[in-house]
Amino acid sequence: MTAPAPYSRISELPSHAGETVRVRGWVTHLRSSGKVAFVVLRDGTGLLQAVLVKSSVSPETWTRFGQLTQETSIEVEGEVRPDARAPGGFELAVNGLSIYGESPIDYPIQPKEHGIDFLLDNRHFWLRTPRQRAIARVRSEVEQAIRDFFYERDFTLVDTPILTSASGERSGLFSTEYFEEGTAYLAQTGQLYGEAAAAAFGKIYCFGPTFRAEKSKTRRHLSEFWMVEPEVAFNDSEDNMRLQEEFVSYIVARVLERRQPELKELERDLSKLESIKAPFPRVNYSDAVEILQSKGSSVTWGDDLGAEDEAILVQDQDRPVFIYNYPKQAKAFYMKENPDDPRTVLCDDLLAPEGYGEIIGGSEREDDHDKLLARIEAENLPVEAYNWYLDLRKYGTFVHSGFGLGLERTVAWISGIHHIRESIAFPRTMHRLKP
């Protein structure tokens, strides 16, 4: 009895030229001249054109072709043949076809324009389209680059809690009742726990989902997003910015190296990414305010910078720009007071070029117990919830700094997509909790 042909992924077909294999996937396109039929299918690794010649296949196989519709899941068997005109440079000369799962003709995502709400309601299908698959692969590459960057530099990955008793930021919190302990909150950041871990390991990072209950409807905000947050013992604010520019340059170079087909599918201008190399320009907050005012902005010293202000500051820049040492009143309680100007704190925002806004927020942390306590009290935060955090300043306090990079904003920038909601598989926004 003849052994069945081996299965192959589409991406593996070049190594099987001239051989007979079986391929499984989903139908994307169909056409037939009556005597010759073409099926294009995808399997997650690529596209394959399968060719059926009526005179060379069984009547049952030809009948099955007639039953195919968009997104039918199938298996095809045949000889792998080079063909420069076919997707991927190879096609399959089919001698057998099996149907795994039929697909009704009313498949929601058709080759026509759909409204964004319709597409988001059908996100579970929209993910199958070429553009969305390309974005997802860029995201996957960015995530792997993040992990590799820190692994190569001997950082320890620390998984921080999602349920917490205290806030790290000023933005809104999602709350839930936690057994007999009272109210718990979905984490806005893993940073506070990361600081504790930095005292144990020297340099760490956490990487996971974070939650902000801000009522924001902009193209740059999600209610649930992923953030990577390194924390490094004995790094000051200058060290922190150097790490950030090295980190971002590494990520962009990695995507350029390994995701050219996806960037082509997204029609990304590669020259915009090829210029992303350290060092990045640095602009003091006070100087930034003067620049903005000279260009007609109504911002005044002490204000946080809005999206329009950030876009102005990166005009004519070919790489990200640091804005550093913001006013104390505009930033979080844990940032270290600037000894040269106590009105400000030692922090930075890294603004992506092309108007994509802030992708990183970082700072040197306040390592003085009494100053940190005073900031907590000034913000009217519950001191008891931060006692463990204050303890870090009692027992061997140390200079340290860290930052948070928003994954979705970074993916949107690198991919060149307009709205952050396409940079995560199932976006959560103010008005979207499903699918």
C-alpha cells in the first residue's frame, strides 16, 4: 500500500519542488475556464495557487471544486512546480482535493469597501485579510525583538500583577471587588513592582497587558494595551534615554531585516524606517514650549503636551525626539525632582516621527523617602497602599530609572497605519468589548 504524501506548509514548498505533497488551508480566490480551474489558498505561512485540469483529475475531485466558496477549508494534493507567475513562485498541480469545512456564500468580508464598525464587529474574520495579517506579523516580530533585546543584555523578565491595590498613574482605573480585601484595580503599569525587582536583579523588564479607564476616543488610545517596562538599578535619567534610543533602533532594524514582505503589503515607506538610528534629538521641555509658542500653539509652561503639540515638535525630524524634564505638576508622583530646577522632574517622553506621538514615557525614580512620601500625600493618594513602595527607599535606596514602551503605538508607527485599533488582534475601546 502506497504511503500518503507528506503534508507541507506553503512556506516550505520550495524545498519540495518536483515532489507530491498535501497542503491544507482556506480558499481565498477561485476561477475556472471550464477545463482548467485555479484555487488560491492560504495556510498562515503564505499563498498557494493550486491548478486542476479537468481531464487529469477524477470526476469527484472536479465536482468538489464546484462546491468551493471563499474561506472553505480544504486539503489539496499534487506535484509542486516552479512558476514565477504564481504567488510565492510555486504552484501545485492537483490530483486530489478534500473539503474539511464548507463556507456559506454569505461570508461577511467581501472584496469591497466595508465601514470600520462593520469590520470591527467582524474582527474575527477581518484578521484573515492580507493587510491585517501583515500588521499582526509585524507586531509578532516587534514582540520577539523586545524579548531578544533584553535577553541579549542579561535582563531578567519579571511578571508583575494585573490586580493591584494602588495606582501608578493619574489616568482612570478599572476596579473590581477582591474577596475580603476590598477594591482592587486592573494594573495601569507594572513599574512599581519592577522597581522592587530591580533591587533584587539589577536590571529587569516586565511585559504584559495594562488597562486605562480614560474616556479617550482618539486614534492613539485603547482601554487595554500591552506595555514593556524595563527598570535598571543605578541608571540615571541620561542612562535611561540612551537605553531607550538603543532599544527603539534595535526594534526597527529587526522589522526591516525580517518583515520586508509585510511592510510591502502595508505600502510602508521604508526610507522612513531606515533613518531610525541612535542618537535621537533631545529637547528640554522649556525649550519645547518656546518652539511651540513660536509656531502658534497656545501651550503655556506647566501644561502637558497634547497630540497637536507633539506633532509640531517632530516636524522635519527623521527619527524620534526626546522631550525631557517636564514640570512636576504634569507628571506622576514617582518621578525624581530635578536638583537643577525643582519645578521639574527628571523624565522624558519619546515622540515618534510622522505624527505618531509618544511611544515611550520614562523617568529617573524618586529615591528619597521623604520627598516621595510628600508627593504621595500631595496627590491625595492612600499612603497605606504605598507603604511597601516607600519601604524600597528605607532599606538600601538607590538611583534607578526605567520607562514604558506602548506596544500598539510602536506597531502602528512602524507599520505606518493610521489607527491604533488595527495593531492588536481584538481591540478594546470605550465602546467596544466584543468580539
